Amino acid sequence: MSDREIVIVGFVLLLVATLGTVAATHVRRDLVAPVGETVAYLTRTRAARIAAVLVWGWFGWHFLAR
């Protein structure tokens, strides 16, 4: 398996985990915080928002550049 295929599989697994979390928030809202609330909590400071954009850009660049 090539490096590119490993990265694609990783992104697919991340997508599946995210969709599973979203589904879990609809089933058990008292146990799992919604994704929007979690992201809002993690990016409540300016530094965290900048870091999130940089990490997102880095992943995007490495995934789309090939």
C-alpha cells in the first residue's frame, strides 16, 4: 500500500469516526456533546482558532497536493 493510499484510508476513518460521533449525539445527547459545541469549546481562544486553521491547511495541502 502506498503512502497516498494510507493517507486516504486515514481520512476515510476520520470521516467515519466523525459521522459516528454525530450519530451518537443524536441518540444520547446527555452522554456525548454535539460536534458543533465541541469545536466551539476547542476553538474559544484566538490562538486555538489560528492553530486549527493551520493544522487544517497543513492536512489539506498534504492530501490535495499529490
